[in-house]
Amino acid sequence: MKHANPTEFEGPRPAGTLRTAAIVIYATLVLLAVSIPQSVVNWLTDMNGNPVEKTALRGAEVVRNLSQRAGVAAVYQRARDIFIAISGVEPD
Amino acid sequence: MLFPTIGFAVFFAVVFPVTWLLNAHNTWKKVFLVAASYYFYAAWRPEFTLLLLVSSVFNYCAAFAIDHFKYRAQRLTVLWLAVAANLGLLGYFKYYNFFAASLMNAFGAIGVKVDIGFIEVALPIAISFLTFHALSYIIDVYRRVIKPTTSLVDIMFYIGFFPHLIAGPIVRANKFLAQTTGPRDPANIRLGQSVFLILGGLFKKVIVANYLSTGFVDGVFRDPTANSSLDLIFGMYGYALEIYCDFSAYTDIAIGIANLLGYEFPQNFNYPYRAVSVQDFWRRWHMSLSSWLRDYLYIPLGGSKFGTWATYRNIMITMALGGLWHGASWAFLIWGSLHGAALVIERMLGITGDHGDAKRGRLATAIGWVVTTQFVCLAWVFFRAPSTDAWLGYFATMFRGRSWSTSVTPFVAFIFALGALSHILPPRWFVTLEKRYDEAPLAVKVLVPFVVIYLISVAAPAGIAPFIYFQF
């Protein structure tokens, strides 16, 4: 793996890096939340359940239901099943 | 709060925009990042945030006291008191029980019964790292490398900044405080490098380190005498890969996250298992610790200024204490001392080279790599074995040649290969990849992290173990 060496990078950096970084971070998180929605629901279910978390959980459940209806969530489960079958690791 | 979790992703999704929104208001930004860092630390044990606060306030005041005095002897006296207080705190939490047990055992061996008792207190996570950060600050002030900062927030920020707080890299006070004086320039974000450091770190931790640990290494070290010699050999190499992938993953992610927030951390690893001498290894492994030990311990001890034997003594003291820094046990002391002894032997033999040493031929370099790698991997057994009996049993069984069967599954062998790739793939490939990423359209920039994290999630084990260096 490549290791960080701040002195290594040379050349001009593109303008608008902050905007690009923000788009990359949030778009990645949204795509992950939509494609693996059950993990967000599980994470919020394990929390204490204050009003904010309860609202977030309801939102996550809506996203999960939409993802399931569109068949996106099933792709992840199928991929996970294939990985478990090939690798022989313990199922969840 | 572990890096590869949803909790951290949500935490960072809040910290990132607020940090940059407050960028023009530098003090408020630092106050916010201190609050975020204390929240991050409180996720383990909220009461230990008090320790962070006390350490910051104490060292803030100590730096002023050191700087106040004109004469070196006075400054040195205050420095010693401050160092003693910092090490006293570390000693109380981390080493008291170890020294108490060692003392009672020593007296017991000569027939004298001494009972000084043990303390029952949880070890604050990352106390060794925060102590070294604090020491870096007051020693730099003593050396007049930096002036004491008038802002307590700056010291709280330096000691507590969440990316390096738990397991480094150890950031020097003068390097970090210079970054806190004004707003950070967003143009300094190296997106490609940060993204690949974070993705590489996630892969090394979640896939390689976790599967090596749970799938093979933990079992081998749990009861070494129940394993075949071949499995113990694989276990030794497996742990070498595991600890590298685990620890370098943490610091890679930390460096990437800090850069996304506009801050620079030092490089901490540089292909350590490519080292061709033990000295070369320490230039590549946990570089921020080895340079800290060199600058704040080895050189103050006299370094190599007072003759051959004094140099050897200083190396041994530095490495033994460096070993003990990792944990309160004889195994860590032995591990550090072994590295110290190896460094001394290399000096005796005149071996100080690295890959760029023109005086060494290819064969000598190859032999150096083989010997160094075997030594480093053998020494890791002391580091990983939970007790003296465990490492004695490990070596006894391994060298006895008991059975050459193996329980390594094809999947574990595949993970071994993935771990080895971390040292085989040429660095220039990653540089090219980062450059291509920086030049790619926005859609590709989003798809790359999404696809990589998605695939890591597909292959991830059910739970993520804490990073090994958290215990230090």
C-alpha cells in the first residue's frame, strides 16, 4: 500500500478542491446508505433511542424500504452470500 | 468510535462541513475541533476526557513556567518537574501494577514478603500517545524551538485532535502548532492521496488485519503448544502482516482525514518489511515514534557523542524504554531490548545501510533483507504472546519441529497474499493512481470510493476488532 508522504505531491492542485471533496464524501455516504440500507437501520436500532435517533431511524427505514423495493438492497445480500460461500467464513 | 464504522462516518459528515464553514473564524474552528475531539474520545470512557483536559492545562502552564526563566538550569528544573508529572500520570495508569508486581516478586524471590498492593483502574485509551505529544510540546519550548502558545485552545487542539489522538502518528508540537495560527487553505487538500489512504487503510484493517487475526493468528497464539511448527511459523509471519496492516491502516486513515480537514500529519510507515537492516527498519516502521525517541531520548542521553560504549548504552536504553512504552510487561521490554541489541550489533559490524547504500552489493542487500525480516518477525512473537509461558511455549514448539501439517485454509492463504501485496506493489503505481483520480471526472471520483467501500463491506467480517495500537 502507498503511505502518506506529504512532501511527495507535486504540481498544481485543481481549483474547487473543497467543493469536490464535499461532493465525494456526501455522495459516497448517500450511495452507501441506499445500497446497504440495513446496516444504517441496525446501527440506529442499537442506539439509545432519543427523539433525534428515532426520527433518523424512521428515515433509514424509509430508505431501506425504497431500496428493497427497487431491488438495490438485494444485490448487496446476494454479493455477501456469494462471498461467504466462496470464502468459507462464518455467516453473520 | 472506530474509523471503519457508520458512527465515525456520521461524525465526520458533521465535522467536515462545520470545520470548513468556520475556517475564516480560526479560533471558533479550533474550539469546535476540540469539542469534536473530546466527543470522539468520550465515546470510549467519558470520564477520561478529564485526563485530556488536565494534561492540556498542565502542559500549557508548564510551558509558560519553562519559558519564564532566563537561565538554563532553572528552565531545566521546571522541565524535569513537568516531565516527571507527565510520566507520573502515565506511570500511575499504565505501569504501577507492573512495577508493583515485579517488586513483590523480586522481594519474594529472596524470601521477603512485601505487599504494596495493586490499583484497580482502567487504562485510559491512548495515554502513551497523548503523553508523548505533551512532552514534545514542553521539550520544544525548553529548547526554544517554539514559544509557548498563549492560547489554551491551541494546546487542547494539539494534544486532543481526534485523527491522531488514539494511535498517532505522533505529531511534533512545532509542526502542528504552526498550522493552527490561521485559516487553512482548502487548496492544500490532496483529494486523491487522502481518498486512497482512507480506502487503503479500510482495506488493510477490515479485510487483511481482521481476517488474519480472527481466521488464524489469534488461534495460533492462544495455545501455541497445541499447534504444529509450521502453523507457528505461519503465525509469526501472519502476525507481522497483521500488525503492519492494522497499525499502518490507522495512521493512513488518520493522515487522510486530517488532510481533508486541512492539516498535515507526518508519514508514519514506509514499506517497513522491505528494510535491509534493523536500523533501516526503524526508519520505516512507526517513523513518528522512532524519530521522537531519537530526538527526545537518544540525543538527550548523549547520542553518539561520547564514544562507542556510551553510544551502545544509549541505544539500548532508548530501545528498551521504547519497548516498554508499548505496554507494561517484560515481553515488551524484551522486544525493545532485542531491537536495541540488534542495532548495537549492526553498529559493531558496520552495517548501517539501506537500499540506497552504494557500498553494499546486491547479494549483501538481499542477505540483509532476509536476516532483518526474520529477526523482526521473530521479535514480534514477544510482542504478541500474552505471557512469558506463551512465548516460551511458542518458540519451544516452533523450533522443536513438531509436525509440519498446517491449518491454513485457502482463504487465509489468500489473505496472506493480499497482505504481502502491500509490500510488493511498487509505490509509483499508487502515485499514478492518485494522479489519475485527481484528473478524473467527478462521477468517477465518487464511484471509486463507493465501489471500494461497497466491496469491502461485502467481504467484511461481522464485527470490527479495535486497532491493536489502541491499547498503547
